[in-house]
Amino acid sequence: MVNYQMILAHGNGVRKGKKTVDGKKCRVWTIQMPAGDHWTDVYDMCIADDNLPLEITAGDARVIHASQWNQKIDLPKPPDISTESTQ
């Protein structure tokens, strides 16, 4: 698991090229962490022009896609719960 607080405090972002994820263009950043006397790549993050992440890739096997940021969703109201004591 990635420790985001550690990355914010000690990490480095390297600007890479652009790509398209789910029809939306984004800039790829390689996030790095110090490892002794050099930096080591942790993951790539593709950030859209609105500064929201669209994709996070860690190695060849892990890919996380994010979409529909701040889209309104309708959740059904849960059924009323009886306030009577069950003693």
C-alpha cells in the first residue's frame, strides 16, 4: 500500500508525456521516493487539466481508474428503524 503522507512529505514528481484515459487527456507524472542516494519510481499518475487523477499505475499489474468526479448520485432512503426498545 502506498503511504500518501510519506509521498507528500518526501516524494518527487517527474513530468512525463500526455495520454488519453477514457476519452479524456491527462498528463502522466512518475511519483518517486528517496532510496538511499537515489530516487526510485513508486507509481505513475495521470492527472487531467482539472487536476483530478484519472489513472494510477503501480508496476505492470496494478491499475486504478477514476472517473465521474463529483457526479451527483441518488441513494435510496433507508427504511425507518423502530425506536422501540428490544429488551
